[in-house]
Amino acid sequence: MGEISFIHLSDIHFRRTSGNSYDIDRDLRNAVLMDIKYNLKKDVGNVNGILLGGDIAFAGQEDEYRIANSFLKEIAVSMGKGECNIYCVPGNHDVDQGITRQSRSVYVAQCDIDSAQNLDDADWILEKYMLDSSNPNLLYKPVEQYNKFAELYACNIDSKKPIWEKYFELDNNMKLKLVGLNSCIISNHDDHKEEGIDREMIIGQSQIPKYEENIVCVSLCHHPVEFWKFIDVVQDRIDKRIDVQLYGHKHEQAVSKTQERLVINAGATQPTRGKDWRPRYNWVSFECFLKDDDRHIRVKTFPRILSDDRDRFIPDKDNCDIGENYFIYELNIDKKRKKNLYDYEQCSFPPKESRIKEINLEEMTKEIGYDFLDLSDVQRLEIMSELQLIRDEYKGKSASQILDFVLADVKKKGCLEKFYKLIKKKQI
């Protein structure tokens, strides 16, 4: 079986005028197509389709999705295929705000949910609307055109199917479950009512995936968790159950790694031009392998960015491992499930205080590295300064880029245990 891979795009923002003779984004889309045609297969195998992280359209209009569908067919041709699988979720630009402005019933329902004081109440109100036999799909009216587009790929959503799930075979009796979440159920013309402030969205608890045997869970959602209401109630469950989380919306590429999960906030493929306009997209592959009798998931991500001269897409070296055109994240999936599901007394893992003495060096180093990345920039700098780990060539590079070199220096100096203790002290 080996690896399975996807092209990951977000925030394409097709307008009804896209594709005309004066469309300034035509060359950008062609750059994506050429990058896929000439570079994808050199680095990535077994491409299973395209992941669209929302904001496919600009105003949720039928013409915009027709143009988007044509572009996706062009991608399939660039991949050497007649067609390819598409997996998509809605973004706030896929909401037809004309409906939310003109339909009082839709707007009142959204405000009713938004007024809830806690997540349980929001879920209870949402359930009332979804079970209303007179109009169960009222809240899906604003994404009606999106749903017509998504239905072509079996990714449409409604009161009976608030999320979609797709399964893919991996090695070692493991499956990848791809879950499409809807973060736009209350999105409307009030989203940017306060200038510079995004209104928080609601992700109902019914969208949190359940635990399943032999499954690694990957989510596709438009709004990152910092844009969710009541996130303090669901953050822990999200991180425990969703191993790889793919988001969009912010138009900024950002990666966060912990022992529990990998989060990729994708840069926008076609955002509005401005001072910091740098279109991006990703190739992402997943592979399951055995190590010390545990199954591990390796996620290999190739971040792509438009070159300075706007001529082609190139590797985004600022978000790659040093010396590579990708970054790698590995997760011991069996260990994570045991940690989160077994009673503490039954769990085979020793208390945190003694783990540094009892687990093998390679595994321990990786875990310590993830803890190091979780610290603030100031905390990491303080630790590196105390242990004399700072090098001139690290200037301007992110912690994730220099992590492997820092860990190698720590082991070479024989100060791994002190490094570990300093991290734990900072965490406290």
C-alpha cells in the first residue's frame, strides 16, 4: 500500500468574473497547474485527490462554482488523469450573504444559536432547528449553491448529514479517516461587523469524530480553532480524536506540532492581492509503519509558494525541514490511543517524572522536541542560551526548522536530561 497523498488547497476565492480575458488570476492558476504537472510526481506518489479547505467561491454564487469545477478538471489533466477525487468543506465566502440578509427566518435562527451562553445550549438550539420537520434544512439555505457543487463529489451537507467521512486503506491494518467539518453554520453578513474582528463560529459537539479502532483521523475545516466559540470545552477532545487537522481562512501558512496532533493552517491559493500577497498550497502524504511493535503515522508535507517573480511555485523553504523541500511529522498512533483511552492504572506508560529514565533515547528525544516547540519564542531562547545552543545560522529561522540541529547538539553535549528538565520547568 505505502503512502497515500493529497493536494491541499484553500481559499481559492473564485469570482463570477474569473476566467475572463483580463483575469489577473489566470496566470496564478496556470502556475498551480504547471507545478502539479512538472513537480508533483517527483516527490509524491499515489495521489488520492484534492482537499479544498473552504472559500472556494467568493460570494457563494452558482457561476463561481462552475468556474471552480472547470479549474479542478484542469488539475486532473495536469495530474495525468481524466478526473480526480475532490473533498471539500464550506468557508464563510461560500455562504450566500444575500440569503442571510433577505431571509429573516435564517438570520433569526443563526442569531438564536449564536446567543447561547455555553456549547451545550448551542447544541440543544441547533438540534431543535435540525429536527424541525417543517424546514429541517433552513440553516443550509445560505450554502445551497455550495452544496450543489459539493454534491458532485458526495461532500454536500444537510440536517441528516452535518459532516462527511471518507476512509482510505493504509498499511498495518490501519485506515485513514478523512472528516469534513462545517464551521459556517452561523456565518452571515455580521461576521465582520466589528472592523478587524472576526465573529466566532460554532462547531457543534455532534461534529466531533468518535473513536474508532485502527483509525488515524484527519479533519478538513475552514475556520481554525481560534475562531471557534466555546473552544475551551472541545479543544482537548478535538486534539485527542483528530490526529491531523487541516484549516484555512487566515491566508497564512502556519504549522503546529505536539505529541497529540499536527495542525496545518494552509496559506491561501488565491487571496486578494495586497502587501503580503504570497499564494501557497500543499502536497500532503500519509504512511503507516511499524516501530517497536507500535504503529506510527508519518505525515510528509510539501509546502509550495509562489516565487518572488510570480513565475512559478517553488518549495516554501521557511516551512520545510532544514535542507529539504518538505517537513515530516510522526505520531505513535497506538501509544496515543492507549494514553487517551486506558485507565491510568492499566496504562503501560510510567509517570512523567520517570519516563526520561525508562523510554529509549530516540523516542524520548522526539517527544522532548515536541515539548520544546510548544514553548514560547522567549522560553526557547532562554533554554538555548543557558545550554549554549545558539548558532549564528539560526537567525531568522523558526524553531521547527532548527529543532533537529538543537536536539543533535543536546545529545552531543550530553545534556539531554537537563534540556528536558528546563522544558518542564518552563511548562510549569
